[in-house]
Amino acid sequence: MSQATEVVGNPYAAELAAAKKAVALAARLCQRVQRSILHSDIQSKADKTPVTVADYGSQVLVCLVLKKELPSHSFSIIAEEDSKDLREDGAQEIIEHITTLINETIVNDGSYNMSLSKEDVLSAIDGGKSEGGPSGRHWILDPIDGTKGFIRGDQYAVALGLLDEGKVVLGVLGCPNLPLKSTNKNNSSSFGDRIGSLFFATIGCGAQVEALEGSEPQKISVCSTNNPVDASFFESFEASHSKRDLTSSIAEKLGVRAPPVRMDSQAKYGALARGDGAIFLRIPHKSYIETVWDHAAGSIVTEAGGMVKDAAGNDLDFCKGRYLDRDRGIIATNKHLMPLVLKAVQEAMKEEQ
Ligand SMILES: Nc1ncnc2c1ncn2[C@@H]1O[C@H](COP(=O)(O)O)[C@@H](O)[C@H]1OP(=O)(O)O
Ligand SMILES: [Mg+2]
Ligand SMILES: [Mg+2]
Ligand SMILES: [Mg+2]
């Protein structure tokens, strides 16, 4: 762990170091699975979304590392996955595979001399049932954000945030398939052509990025363009995750000329935070209720000079438990463009009715 991440005066330095170690270890398990994923490694949940052995393995490793690295801290975590499907008949093989993957990842890493049983794994997964809320400290984890991208061999993120008294104060985004080098030509970076980015931010301390396997971190900031004509925008890769008719009419109202950059997961927030694109638009279908784990880490990483609002222009409210209390739609961009984007979003939504 490079010392530079322990920014002097950062009140969350210990939590940041633990979170980075947790995300990096979980990402290693995910990379291994993505390289060799089999159909048998994938399940479909009751809500019809996919989950893989890596989603579960990542959740266990993050919880384990946080508990090991922060032993004196009370532990509350809101995490996406639970063990319900794994306790069904016929899930023996998959739970065995998850347990083997976790123990092999721990051995290869060498930080901890331990081995988990299947029961340890199931109870660790169920450790993520916290309801969070406006008081106290709660970790917020999406063990694989962008599971569809993960299965397709594309972008995904291990996304870990920390909520303290109702505010997201810390975020780490592990993006194993995102090149370290920014696509923004103005960004000088000595990162070469390495793949695998780890974004992190603490409230009031800006945001940084380093190589997933570790490197000197680099401060990042959102792109500063104030003219939407020069802006490009990120949106979901999955057509079912975003109302493309709406996002394209918003882009047209803004005069954005570049086609959308479609990318799975909160890796979009990381790419935005380092200036690869200027606007992040997420307008899911009306029936979809946003979860806190899909935005906690990404929202604070974007505070690298950017802002994140819901479609009504409110800050995201992470105080209401496992779901985001927000007006439909989430926008992230720099301070100059935010008023223009909000105006275009609200006009487009009015026309939609
Ligand atoms: N129908 C849906 N609409 C929007 N988002 C969804 C939907 N189903 C799942 N998601 C979650 O929201 C995120 C969608 O964002 P994106 O499409 O930009 O990646 C995914 O990470 C996915 O979470 P997960 O993959 O963790 O299950
Ligand atoms: Mg999911
Ligand atoms: Mg998600
Ligand atoms: Mg997920």
C-alpha cells in the first residue's frame, strides 16, 4: 500500500487503506473468474438479474479484509448479495466453488493465514444485510457492479463506499478492465498501457487513481469543458438499463455532437472523474428503484471537481436505507455544465409525459 494514499490530515486514512486492500483483493478473484467463467458459475436471481460465483466471492473477501484491517471498528455493511439462493438444494457445487475460489485467493495473496468453511462463506455473505440509515457508520458494497458486463467480458467494478452519519465520506472503485491511461489527451499520465484502475476519494480530499496492483497514485479531476457542444456523455451499455430515447433527446437539446460512450457499471464514474468524458447520464426505466450500492462509491469519486445530482437537481440521499431516495435519473458532470444538463433533462422528461 503506497503511503501517499494516507493523505496527511485525512480522518478516514485507516478506513481508506483497508478499503483499497479489500477492493484490490476482491478484484483479483473477479479477474480470475472472468478469465475462465463457465455457464455453471452464473445464476439468475429472483429479480431476474444475474449473479456469479465472483459476485459472492468478492462480497466475502471485502467483508473479511475490512474486519481484519479494522478490528476495533463496529461492522455494518449494506451489500447487494445474500445467501438465500446458495442455501437452496442443488447449490452445493456452486457454494463449494465459491469457497475454493476465496481460499485460493487468500493463499495467493499471503496477507492472512486462514481458510474459510462453506458455513463461514454463507454467513459472511449474509453480513451485508444492514439497513444503513442516517446515523452511524455503514459500508456500502456492490461486489460486482455491472454483472452483465462482467459476464460479457467487458467493464465492471468492485464498488465500496463508507456512509458516516448519512454522508458518503469515502469511496473506492476497482475497475479491472479499465485502462489506467485516461482517454483525455490533456491528461498527462505516466501510466503507459496498463489495464486495471483503482479510483479512490475521501470527502474533502479530492480523488485519485492508481494501478489496481498498486502504483503511485495520481490526483484526478473531471473535464472542465463548459460548452456542451464539446462534451461527450457516458450511459449504460445495457439498453434495458437506460432510456436511450430520453438520453439522446437530452444530448440533442444540449448540442452534444459526440455519440454516447456506453459502458457497464460505475467504471463510468471513474472515467468521468478523470476527464475521459464530460457528462454521466443514467435514466433507468420508471420501474427501476436505484440502490445505494450502485452509486455510493462512484458518487464520491466524481467529487473530483464534479457534482452528482438526481433529475430534480437534488443531492443523492443515501440516508434512506438500501435504496436511493431520489427523483428519477442521475446526472454527474462539472459545475459549469450541471445547470445546463439539468435544464435539458427536465425539458426532455416533460416532453416524455
Ligand atoms: N433493469 C435495470 N436497470 C438499471 N440498472 C440495473 C437494472 N438491473 C440491474 N441494474 C443494476 O444497475 C447497474 C446498471 O448500471 P449500468 O447498466 O450502467 O452498469 C448495474 O450495475 C446493475 O447492478 P449489478 O450489475 O450490480 O447487478
Ligand atoms: Mg446485481
Ligand atoms: Mg450494481
Ligand atoms: Mg452487483
